[in-house]
Amino acid sequence: MTVADLSAQLTAYEGRSAVLGGRGRDPVDAAMIRHWCEAMGVPGPDPAVPGVGPGVAEAPPAMLQVWIMSGLSGAVGRTAAYEELVALLDRAGCTAVVATDCEQEYLRPLRTGDEITFDAVIESVSPRKTTALGTGHFITTRTEIRANGELAGIHRFRVLRYAPARTRTASPAERPRPVINRDNAGFWEGVAGHRLLIQRCTACGRQRFPWLPGCGECGSPLWEAVEASGEGVVFSYVVMHHPPVPGFEAPYAVGLIELAEGVRMISSLVGVAPARIRIGMPVALEFVRAGDQELPVFRAYEEGL
Amino acid sequence: MTAAAIVGIGATAFTKDSGRSELALAAEAVRAALADTGLAPGDVDGMVTFTMDTSPEIAVARATGIGELAFFSRVHYGGGAACATVQQAALAVTAGVADVVVCYRAFNERSGRRFGAGVRGREPSAEGVALGWGLPFGLLTPASWAAMHARRYLHMYGLTTEVFGHVAVTDRRYAARNPAAYFHGRPLTLAEHAASRWIAEPLRLLDCCQETDGGQALVVTSLARARTLRRPPVVIAAAAQGAARGQEQMTGFYEGDPGGLPETGVVARRLWRDSGLGPADVDVAVLYDHFTPYVLMQLEEFGFCGPGEGGGLVASGTLPINTHGGQLGEAYLHGMNGIAEGVRQVRGTSVNQVPGAGRVLVTAGSGVPTSGLILAADG
Amino acid sequence: MKPGDELPVLSVPVTRTLIVAGALATRDFTDVHHDPEAARAKGAPDVFMNILTTQGLVSRFLTERLGPGARLRKLSIRLGTPNYPGDTLHVTGTITSVSDDERAVEIALMGINSLGRHVTGTASMTLSPQEAGS
């Protein structure tokens, strides 16, 4: 199923009932109010609220939702439509849930002994959203809560049902650092300034990479650094699965890039799914930052895109 | 007395702080010595240094224009190695395994190998730098380096990873019948190979050799002496080392086409030359199998088949390979157990004996400067 | 009381006890609010406060600042950064409007922790006559 297909299916649930004829597990009671007040750090229920009567306490308005919570034994009274919506999202990988918004309007105080009933409607299901927690859909429900049959509050609640992002995102700062000595320090100085430098023998003119303090062709120790264009092609590549490498999330692609200048270098291949990499694919240089280290990487361009 | 001589000397300036890498010093000294002889870098085919030296022979060769190497050797025990490097060179030259051998040693002993504000401790060596190019991109395991070659190999010849499976299946078939093998009694199918998990695509778990605790030793003496002992002699018909032009250690991606193994090509030419034999004369091949693709490339470099045809050759079974089960199936002892299997085949005592095996090719680790042997029956 | 007035800050130490007690007092048994292992499996480093507890703390802030006779009419909140054990939640509020008879006020709310904005929201309240006059 495509993302668009799923979104269309989800939207079809808008306006349908989430709960029909819901009933609070217990009437509003002093013990639950006291429990709540102690947790929140506020004074306990006052049984002498003027105009209420002896032995009757008023619940804090913010407890509105508490009286309709399912509790440890699980949700009851949900409609088939709501269960289908949740199952659809579960199958799409959105197995985690987190509440994000709550809007409440308090129309009538709730008092001990009040019998609670409620009905809820699926007000909206959002398109696919990517959040820090992961990618998923926001579901907004609107619940009318009644006390002894009288409308007491309106409760609009929004949850995000999402596919959890990887529990531990690899930090590029943890990547192995380049090995730098006097023979190749110039290359990494170039990278720090966003220049990809290769060596050219000033005796025979041969361009070379990796950096060496002499020419493999003629043996001359004389050379100059020249800036590469950054254009190249994939000459070979590997998709790494095992073992785990700090700073990388497997599978990841490493390319052997042949530059337009004719030399080759190892680098990361970005912007392309590993399964779509092909030898000969054109690539272009980019610089990325891993912690305090600049690195040259190559973005792949798929034909026809 | 040997029939060898020293024909050139060269050195860098002697300072308290060279300001250059140890590799740069070694390269300068080698260039100076060659200039003293009047020989060109390309005339050199042997190099000897100390085990303590941080500049590998192949790195010095890459930086001085020295091409293929047929002899490289290192001597242990610090300063005690000095004269021995010359002895090694003389042995190589008089034995005919090399024509021109350079001996060298270079270091920044005084300046403490420190440089730069951001680097603590010792300056990274040439060896570290060579392997280090892939580190920040997550290419840092032997399997990942081999996989880079393997991908190119498949691409060049339009093959699939099934060709690697043939090597794994063949090794494990022999290992299954070898009581000494770790995988004794456990053969493998192509489907099991194809189903094993990726390590570094295109290499799977079953393309990578096992790890082993163990040891293997061999005893060598003169043929005349050998003939007096209780076992039939296994003659070293030829022995050769090989390092290619631009040689690296597992990271030889930068020159030529990494679908082959040029260092193995050097060894192959030397072994065929020195033994007077060719691929058709070999009864058994024990080919170093740290990773399955390298077995195919070795078959091709030795001329047992054409480029890209290694998988088909292994599948056909016409050339017995790795009859002990290889390092994939028997044990991973850096190839020394493969030499022992070569000896057993010539003696006629292998558990997977090839009838009448009289000539065995044994190879060493490829992708790095390598070596090989042709073992033969006496007479 | 006039628009722009800032209400004194309420600072609440976010203890593990508060998180668990708050979850149970609001009948919220979702595992990420009491089981650190389950929270880690879902990408969080530890248990974190549920929305109903945040709502309770915000209502406590409003009632404490505007007096026991003030009555909450509407409360809308949106959650941002999570409240993990060991943090401190600082709830602030600003009066955004006051009715002519000074009986109805609207408040903009924000709760900040070490990770950033934990909660933002708005509230509408009606005040008792004596509090309206103060």
C-alpha cells in the first residue's frame, strides 16, 4: 500500500464514532479525587463546597478525562470503526502511541456520586507526519462527557500513532576518524576548506590518489596539490551489514569513486537506496560534518530522475 | 661466500627533527641509493627491512616508482637485524629469486614521531594511513575490502553471487569428509549459501572463512638430507613471492581493475617460470580462501581458466581444490594448514586423496603481498 | 489584574514518584509511564510523564495563582519535550485578556524543562468577586 492509499483509507474514518454509549467504570468518587489531588500536590477534596451539600465533594475540573479512562483492564466500548483504524495503523508500522494535545471545556462541575456517560467521534486523521519520535498520523477525537445525563464537559484529545524512530540513532560524531600524518595532512586540510585535493607529480605530471610522498610512476618526490572537480562515477561499492560500526546505521553504502581526473577514492554514497546503486552511476562531491570533522561524500544520481 | 655484492648506498640528512614522515625518509634514502647505482626504480624486484620499520616495502615501492616485487623480507630483533637484511638480499640474489634487492631502515627516533597539535602520541604510520582512507566512511573490515573487489568482479563478468557459492560448497564437501576439519560431517548446499546473511554485500556469512585457534608447523631441509629420512620427500619445485605495482594491503582499489589479483599474477609467472610447469600439470590446487571470490580470481590469475570463468571451473570439479576443506571448512591458520594438505596429497595420505597426485599448487593470502609453492613428488 | 501580568512561576521537581503516581491517579496504565524497560524499547531513555499529569499540574498552577474561588472553564494544552525523572518543570503564565467586569480572564501557559518547552497552552477562568477585585 502506498502512502497516498493509506492516507485515503485513514481519512474515510473521519466523522465516524469512536465510542458509542460509553460509561464510566465507577461514579465520581472521593477516593479517586483524593488520589489525584495527592499526586498533583493540591489540597484534597473539600466536602463542604457551598451549595453542594454535606458529604458531597466536587472534583477538580482537570480530572474530566480521568472518569472515562479505560484503566488497566483495557479499552471497552470502542466502536469497530475505531478498532479498524488502529489496526490499519498497526499494520502500517504505527504501533506506538503518544498523546500530544488536550482541549477541554468544563460546562458543569462533577461531584461525587455523578454517573458518567460519554460518546466520542473521530474528528480527524492527519496525513503522514514525521516527528522527532517517528513517522505516523495524528488522530483527534472529540468526546462529550455527561454527568447523570447532563452535558458536563467537552474533551478533544489528539494522539500520534507512529512507527518509532530507531531507538538509537547513530551519531556521525562517533564515526572512526581519518588517519592523518604528514604525508596526507594536506588532503584533510583541503577537506576542512571544502576542497578535494589530489596530488600531481611535477616531474612526470601523473595525478595520484591516495596521497604519497613520491610518485609511483617516476619516483620523483616533487608534487603539487590540485583541486578535483568533484565529478565522478561509482567504480565499485559495498553495502555494509556487519559488524556494527560506530556512527553508522547498517545497511550503509560505501563507494569506490572514480573521479573525472582518473583517480579513485573510497567514500560514502548518499542520496540513493543501497539496492539502487549501480556501477557507472554518476556521483557528485558534497561535504558533510561528522562531529568536528568535515568529510567528503558523494551523492549518487539515478538515471532518469 | 656468496655470489652477491652491495652496489649502491644512499641516505637522508641526519637530524634531530626531520619534519617529515618515516615513509618520506625511507623513500628518500631508497631513491638516493638507487641514484648511486645508476639503476632505475623499475630494476628493483626485492626489498628487505626490519620488522620494526613502520614503512612497509609496498609503501616505499609505491612512493619511489618501484614496480613488481618478487622478494620481500623482514628481519626481527631491532638493531640486530641490520646485517641480516643484507644477508637476506644476498640469499635472494644468489638463489635467483630476485635480481636487485634494496635494504632500508628509516625512522624519526629523536623527534619522537609526534607532530601537529591535534594528534596525540605517535604519528600514524604509512600502514595506518593506507588502511585509514576508508575508516571515516565505515569501510574497515577485511570482508568489506574483499567485497569491494568482489562487486567489481561480478560486474566485469556479468556474474551473480552464486559463483561464490560454488567455492563454499566445494570446500565444505571436502571438509565434511575430513575428521580434522571443524566442519567435519557438515556439508553445505548452494541454497544454504544463498540464504546466509549479508556481511558486506556482495559477501555473505558463508563467503567468509571461520576463525580458529590452532597451530601448524613444517620442517624444511635439503633434498639430499630429505632422502635419508623416513618419509618420502616432498620437493619444493618452486617458491615465489609477489607484490604488484602499486600494491596495497587489501585496499588495492586504486590502480588497474580490482576484479583480479595482480600480486597473484606475479607469483604465478614466477612459479611457472621456475618450475617449468603450467596449469595443465597441476593435480591439486590448495588456494587461500579467506573469502570465496579470491579463490576464483586466483584460478584465473594462474591460468587454470579464463577471466570470469573461475566459478564454472569450481562447479565442474575438474580441478580438485582445497581437498582438506580449505580455511572455510577445515581451519583458518593463515594458510599453513593448506601447505600441510599439499604435502599429504604428494605423499598420498590425504583423507580426500586425489589418485596419483604428484604436483600440488599451494597459495597464500591474496589481496596482500603474497606467495606460492609448487610441491612435487621426488624424481 | 491586567493583560501582560505574569503569574509567579511554579517549579515542580519531576520525580519518578510523581510520574508514576500521576499516571495511576489518572488511571493511565500505559507502560511508558511506569516501566523504564518498556520506555526504552519505544525509543525513550526512561519513563516520562503522561499528559493527564501535566494537565493536573497546569491546573494546580492556575488555581494556586488565581485563588481557590477561581473556576477553570477551558484548558487547552499541547505537549512538547518529555518530562523525564530528575528534571524540573517550571510552569509560567501570562494574563492575555481580562473581561470588563474583571470576572473572566484568559491565560497563556508555558511549562519549561531542561529539554525545552514541555507544554504550551491557554486557559479560560472565571474569578469569584473577591478575587476579581484584588
